[in-house]
Amino acid sequence: MVLEGKTVEEIMARVFEQKLAERQAKRPMTDAEVTELRDYVSKYVRDYRPRFEESRQHFFMVDLYPQNDARFNLVLEPLAEGSETLRIADS
């Protein structure tokens, strides 16, 4: 899948529809369930800070190496309206 020039909505819609089709093949869902799932996934994906922290914890294996939590203290900061950047937090 080429992501260049795509919006988050375009990428999400394509992936969501693929996963929804897989789910529907196993157990069909009602329209209300699909709407509820679509809303949940949209909110989940757009909630960047917790997703970032989950990824940071996983990538730096903080559960296995607790010292990595302080060693790789990365944070998201506002860069411009509507976007954020990554920086290493001051120790």
C-alpha cells in the first residue's frame, strides 16, 4: 500500500474495511455494531498520546528493562497547530 499523499482518513478507511470484511466473514455484525466499532476505532487511532506511549513502552522493552523508561524518555510536543513532534525529554 502506498501511503504517500494519503490522509489518515483514507488510510484508516481502507484498513478498517479490510478488517471489517474479515470480521463479518466470521460473524456478521449489525449496522449498529459496525457504526459503534467504526467510532471506537476512529477515536482509538486518533488518540495519539496513549498510542505513542504504548509504542514507546513496547519498542524500548520497558517491561523487561525498566531502566529504559528513564533512559529513553521521549515525549510528544506541539510543533504547529494540528501536529506534534518527538523530542528527548531533559533528564
